[in-house]
Amino acid sequence: MTLVHDAASTAAARDCVVRMKLDPAPTAMVWVQPGQKHEPIAVPTVSLAVGDALVAIELATICGSDVHTTQGHRSAPTPLVLGHEQVGRVVAVGAGAVTSTGAPLEVGERVVWSLTIGCDTCDTCIRGLPQKCETVKKYGHERLEAGWELSGGFASHAHVRRGTAIVPVSRSLPAATLAPVSCGTATAVAALDAASVVTPLDGAVVIVFGAGLIGLTACAIANDRGARVIVVDPARGRRSLAARFGAAATADPTLEAGEPGSLETALDEIGTRPLVAIEASGSVHAVASAIDSLGIGGVAVLVGSVSPSAAVPLDPEAIVRRLITLRGVHNYAPRHLEEAARFVEKRHDVYPFAELVGATVALGDLDDGIEAAAGGGAVRIGVAPGLDPVKPVTQTG
């Protein structure tokens, strides 16, 4: 890899741009529209501005939102490079690149990074909500643009830009444990953080709707914090998995009240109403159940409703009389990513995070991986850039 440094006329360090000519060239998989396969492109030149970094991706995982986008259920500016859950190693840094704690970012560090890029100066960022920055950019969600082609996780490298929370992680843990941290795991931390503002988790009953990555991680964290957790999911295999992530009880929402294994039966067996409900499935029926299941002073945190859906019936009198709090969580702040990384590092031997990633495909076989992810068997499907692409590559830039 050859590096050519360009400096602005002031020659000040803050104005430096690191321009790299890479051989072999990084590869990214570009998606255009539903029904059309990804197309690989090569990006031989990368220019790192102040605070940027170039990361070689070790493993990415396919999030449900990636699947929904390729199926046409979510709008997206095309063409784009999807993917926003990944772990990798820093191979180059721009001037002043730092970690989320402000420490200098070093070449060779193994890192995860935030889904969003904030400016740190707008009113929303100053209020502590950088994930909703007024000029927010999101990895795996932006239209392909010259100079930032490596903008998603389905690539051999990622161009990580200033304003991104970059968190160093363990060099020894399996990549499958760490890759999902930058989306599902951190979002679960943010959801429980939102709930904890209203009521302590220790000693509370927490009900989690949806045993995907967010729901299972929320279950494990809540269990560690002293809560008794009920996990609700229609899939028997996911309910069995929830027990391994600390669930005290599970329920099948498709069963009628009174049937063994139903939600009502699980609530009766626990013996007290939940004070926290985490809705991580996006189902309209689950949202309604999350609110209805709460006891006095409870809080429902909605996480899964990130696509248009039918309206949810709401009884405002019941909300008022039961002192119910409704909170929405979309993405997360840097502190949640940091906490998520530390949690899986400390508790990976207790909860089977690595097992949540099923088959792993080569980067060139990304479409096969997305098809497998859509099948719903494994919680996540992995994408490994280290495996040889199988498709021809065209040059860009």
C-alpha cells in the first residue's frame, strides 16, 4: 500500500489529507434495486480527511434492515453499499483520528464503529443525541458518492469518517461475537438505558417481544442487572435460544389465553406485571401487547417499529390511569456502543453470542447470504471479505 500525503496551503496538520493508492484495491458490493444482484466495484484510491480512518473489515453480519431494503420494504437512496454491522482492524488513519473516548486511534487496533456520523455541533448533538444529528450520515444507508465509496459494511474495507464513534475491542474474541455490536447489541443497550430512566431493572419483571439479536441481547443484559425476563416470540427455536440468554420464561404470542405457553400463562406464572416492555419485533400486535402487559408505572420502549405499519390502537385513559410511559429508541449514542462492546467482552462466556451468527459467505456471495438471512433460520448470517470474491470486479474512481 502506497501513501501519498497532500496538505493544504497552510500546511497545518488539521488541513492534511492522506491519499492512498491501494494494491490490491478495496472491493465494495453495490446494491441498486430489488430483484437485481449486487455488483462489485474496486476502489483503488482512498483519501482520508482529518479524523478519518480506513478499516479492513474482518467480518460483517447481515441485519434485518439490510434484508428489508433489498426486498423493497424500506426506501433507500441507490446505488449504495449496504451493511452496518462489522468488526475490523485499522490500516490507516487521518490526522487527529481518535477513539470514542478521545484517545489517539492507532493502526492495528481492532475496532467496531457507530452506525451514525454526527457533527458534534448542531443543537441535537449538543443535547446528547448525535444519532439524530441534523446532518446525520449512516453507514450502509447512503447513496454511493465519489470519495466515500467504502461507506457500508459489505466491502473489504470501510472508510470511517470523522464524527463516528470508534471503539477498540478485544483482539482475541471471535469476530462473530463482535460484528453485531455496532447495531443490534448497542441498540439493546440503548433500549434498556431508556427504560432505566423510568424504573430500575433490578428486581423488575421485563418482557421482551422478539427474540432477534436486539431482543436476545436485551434479555441477557436485563438478566445481568437483576431482572426476571419473559421473552415472547412465535418461533420455538428462538424461544429455546432465549432461555440460554437468561429468560426466566418464554411465551408464544400465537396461542390463545389460558393455553400452556401463552403470554397470559407466562404472566400468571411470573406472578406480577412487568414494569418494562421492550418491543423489538416491529409487529403492530406486539406493540399493543407490550403496552397492555405493563403494570402501574411501567415503561414500554419501542425499538422494532422502523418501517411504515398500520396504526396501533391506543387507550389514552388506560395510559393515564396506569401511569404508563412510552419511549422510542432509534439507533444509539456513543456511550451505548462502548457499553455494548464491554458487555460482550465480559459476558461472552456466559451467553452464546457467537452462535447467533450462522453460515458465513464470501463477499462475492453476498446475495446468497441475504437470501439465507431472509429465511429466518439463523439470527445473523456472516459476510467474510477474506474469502475470495467470485464475481468480476470493475474499476471505479
